[in-house]
Amino acid sequence: MSTALLSLAHVTKAFGADMALDDVSLDLAAGEFFCLLGPSGCGKSTLLRLIAGFEAPTSGTLHLAGEDMAARPPHRRPVNMMFQSYALFPHMDVAANVGYGLKGLGRAGIAARVDELLRLVRLDGFGRRRPDTLSGGQRQRVALARALAREPKILLLDEPLGALDRTLRDETQGELRALQKRLGTTFIVVTHDPGEAMALADRIGVMDRGRLVQVGDAATLYERPATRFVAGLLGDVNLIAGQVADRTGDIARVETGLGSLHAGVQPDAPGAGAAVVVALRPERIVLGPADTATDAEPNALAGHVTEITYLGDRIRHRVRMADGSEIRATVAAGGQAPAFAPGDAVALGFPPGAATLLPA
Amino acid sequence: MRTSGRPAVTRLVPVLPFLWLGAFFLLPVLITLKISLSAAATAQPPYLPVLDWSAGPEGWGTFLEELDFANFETLANDALYRDAALSSLSLAAIATAFLLVVGTPIAYAMARAPARVQPLLVALVIVPFWTSFLIRIYAWIAILKPEGLLSAGLMRLGLIDRPLELLNTQAAVLIGLTYAYLPFMVLPLYAVFARLDPRLRDAAADLGASPTRVFWSVTLPLAGPGLMAGALLCFVPMVGEFIIPDLLGGSDTLMLGRVLWSEFFSNRDWPLASAVAILLLILVVGPLVLFREAETRRTEAAR
Ligand SMILES: Nc1ncnc2c1ncn2[C@@H]1O[C@H](COP(=O)(O)OP(=O)(O)O)[C@@H](O)[C@H]1O
Ligand SMILES: [Mg+2]
């Protein structure tokens, strides 16, 4: 068997006719900060609940530290969960909430450990308060302290920052990441926010309608997405449909509505004749005046600017192409006024390595 | 257009409950209180004094002077009434405890049943109300009497060799009370259990609590208000219950409801019967007031 701390193999979960999880396989190493990313309803919470033991897989296996978890009820699993909107016990004060899972330490031992945990989440002195007298951010930290109390092998966090406002969320992201590095506990965080996933995680698993479609670090997912879904989830992307004409080394020539485009490919990419989509990030396009286009560039395109949007750090151009399609290209703003105006003819180019081929 | 026709009616609406309570609660209580301060008489009505409206203000004076607390002194001094009050309270308290023990698991199981079958279960709890209360208590006579279903069944099974002496005992009254009031315990409890956030149970289990500890430390404390509501809903009417002790309890079950009945109908002592009714009212309003106090203190503490 592998040395993975957590190992899911072909896990499927059906609710009636609904497939909440469809053939999910995943290995997690100890100490990893893993993030499950996907839109609402794609099965993220179900996967967490399955690891925690609240749901049993319809098929497939789940091993934790090499041990099959099938017959283990939630209260005997060495994992803890921080619930979506926290699920703090409303009839207990903060100290009782945090200390609820502590056993065998004696009264004084529990009190000391609770104090230590409250210090860890910067809530010293809040022990006697009731959850409903706390702010959202404080409640979130109580939930975190409670989930960490038993020193779980894996901490599961379901949308931990979802209920916080923007500024608090950015601040808490940094704290959460620092805390994870300090404790060395394996974290699995669920989120529907790609920015959050990229800010937090060592590795991200993207989920789409119950399937785990791609696992990798933020850069891989962004630069080398496996599907159109992943490409679109992590940021704006131009998708240009076409057919592979031929391949030379690691560069494929694709016939598209915009003419021949060259894109870098992996050795296992589809061969000549395959229907593909060329995925191109707007910021990887080089935009110039119409006359700068030369045949020397492998990917030289021409079009007319239809709209310019100033976004602070960058300027987005919508460009109408000869075949009527639209390409979005952004350039860093750098404090300068836009170089183009709507109606200008422009030349677009990009190196083959900037584009990715995706299955159609 | 709206403002012209409505205000009179609209203003009347909040007053309606008070009119209702005034006519059907406050007025009868005042009349009962007045009669309880009168003396029995062999006349029509069977008590004195009677307010003479024609005598004017002096008539009022004499009327008020003639009222006294003699009936309440009787209640306080005669051991019969004290025993009846104590036995009413203790029977109602024991039955409430039984109802909590029997009703809690039923209500909990209902709330944990699949969502599809829950409406059916609630309907099943209510179905007995479609039969007359009297008939259902008579049915218990048929079950509990020495040659009845229970004794016959147990004897056939060989578990006992002589019929049980159940009917006309306090045990029969407790069985009857527990049976008759069960829906009033189950429904409020079901309502709180069903509304509990299931993630709180999950969170407790996640933190290592066994199912038993989850129930005692999370589910039950959070169901507290429902437990109180159910207990009061049963305890209060059970203290004054008449039919069940009368039919199942036999002659030596002393409960205030029966004492009241016999003072009123057998002895034709309306004033003493009214005094018993007032005593009953005080006994059952007491716990209600205490409950309200506790509730207020709890909500304030939470704030
Ligand atoms: N207990 C359940 N019973 C029936 N369907 C469920 C249950 N839990 C989740 N689902 C369904 O499974 C799918 C995935 O849900 P969930 O894991 O909560 O998604 P996410 O957390 O990604 O938003 C949804 O279609 C949801 O309706
Ligand atoms: Mg969710």
C-alpha cells in the first residue's frame, strides 16, 4: 500500500438517483494543505462528511493511515471537522464548546488545554462567553479551536471563511495557512472560491458534478487545466474550437475559425484529426498596433477593439475577430492610459507555450 | 379608500382575545370566587348572601360584610382536602414523570424517522382523538379489570397465576393518565426534536461523543423548552382530572376533581365546591407562573 495518510479509492456516493460523488480517487500526504474546489452542489461537503464518517460510501474504500475506515463510526475516527456555519453548541459557553471533545485530562488539565487553544486562536478571556454573544469572526475561531482540541490527524474545514466579510476573509486566510504550517496537521478545506483555494492550498482538487476532475497545485491548474471546466473556473479564458492538423515535437498546429494556431502540447495530447479547444488566458496575449503583425510570429491574428475596460491593475480589451468571434486580451495597466480606443485595428499574438489544448 | 372603512374593525381585533378571556375566563372565575366566599343555604340559589341590586350602596356594604373565608378555613383544617390536594399533585407529578420517560423516546424516534413518514407518525399520534375520550377510558376498564384482557393474557402466557388487582387502584389511575395525556407530551417534544439542527449532533459525534453522550449532552438540553412545555401541558390538567380517577380509581382514590364533584353534586355545597375550584386554580397556576419566571430568566441570561 501507499504511504498516503488518507487514501480514497473509487468512492461513489448516491442519494437515490443523484450521484453526489462519482468514482473519486485521491491520496493525501501527511502535513498537506489540500483544498476541494468546486461550485455549490458539486459534492464537496458530501466528500468531507464521508471522510468524517457521517456518510458511508455507496461503493469504494477509504483508508486512513493504512486502516480501512468502513466500519468506524464518526466518534472513533481520528479526524475532526469544522462545520459550515460552525455548529457551535448554543447552550454551552466557549470553554465548554472547545473542551467538549477533551477526555482523560482531568478537570484542571482540560481547563489548561482549553486556555491554550483559546490563546492559539487569539480568544483568551472569552471562555465564559456564549456563542450567540460573539461576532462571526470570533465564532469561526471558536469552531477552529474546538476542532483542533483533539489534535486530529486530519482537520476537515467546510467553507471555513464563507460566512466572513471580504476583509476579514483575506486576513483569516493568512492566519489559517500560518496555523496549518505551524501545527503540521493535514488540512482539507472546502471552498467554492478559486481565489481562496489558490491562496490557501498546497494542492487543489477541482470537483465538477460529483467527479474529481483535476488535482494539482495552483499553477498547474491555472496554466495546464485538464478540462474546459477547470480552465474557466480558475479565471477568464479564451476557448477557440478547432481540429489538430499536425504535430511537430511538442507543438501542435490547430485549424480554427481564426486560421492556423500553434499550441504547446504534452506527449500524451491528442494527435492529428482530433477535435480540440485551444485555451488561452487573456493576459498571455500580446496586443499591438495593426501593422506590427508579422508572419514571423507563429500565432499572428488581427481584429478590432470593441470595448475597453479599466480594471485598476489591468486593462481588458474585447477584440472582434475576422470570423465574428470575440477574444479577450488584458494588459497590465502600469499607470498608463489605454493604448487603444474602441474601433482600433489591433494585432494579437501569443507564443505557443501560452496556449493549452483541451478535449472538445 | 382603505383608511375610511377599516380602522374601527382593525382597532377591535387586538381587543378580541381580551373580550373572549374576560367573558369566558375572568367572569366565571370571579363568580366562582364570590360563591366560594359565601355560605351554603337550602334556598335557590343554594348559597348566601345574594347581592340585592335594588338596595343601593348600603346593600353592597352588607353584601360585602357577609362574605367570609369560612370555606377556605374548612379546606385548611379538614385533612380530607389537604390529602386530596397532595394526592392530586403527587399523582399528576408521577404521571408527568411517566409521560416524560415514555414520551421522549417516542418523540425522538418520530423526529429521526425518514422525512416521508413523519407526517404519518404525527397523524397516528392524533388519531385516538377521533374516538370519544370516555369510550377510550371505558376500554381501559375492560383491559384492567380482573377478568379483563391484561390479566387473561398474562395468565394464558403463564406469567401470573391469579388475576391482577389493578382496576380501582392508583396504579390504574396512573396508567389511564399516562395513556390519555401521551399526545400532549409527544407533540411538543416532537416539535423541538424535529427543529434541532442535525449538525449539532454531528459536531458532538465528531468530537468523540458516543450516541448516548450526544443525546444527554446536546439533544436533551436543547429540547429543554419542549420538555417543560410538554410537562406543563400534561401536569396542569391532570391535577384537576376527574373522569380518569372516577372511572379507573375506585372509591379510595382521592383527587381534587372528584372531591369537587361530590361537594357540588352529592352534598350540594356550592360554596365549598367553589372553594375547592379556587384552590385547584391556585395549585395549577403556581407552576405556570414559575415556568414563565424561569423562561424569562433564561432568555435574559442568554442575552
Ligand atoms: N443527505 C442528502 N440527501 C440527499 N441528497 C443529498 C444529501 N446531501 C447532499 N445531497 C445532494 O448531493 C449533492 C452534493 O451536495 P453537497 O455535497 O452538499 O455539495 P457542496 O457542498 O459541494 O455544495 C447535491 O445535489 C445535494 O442535493
Ligand atoms: Mg457544502
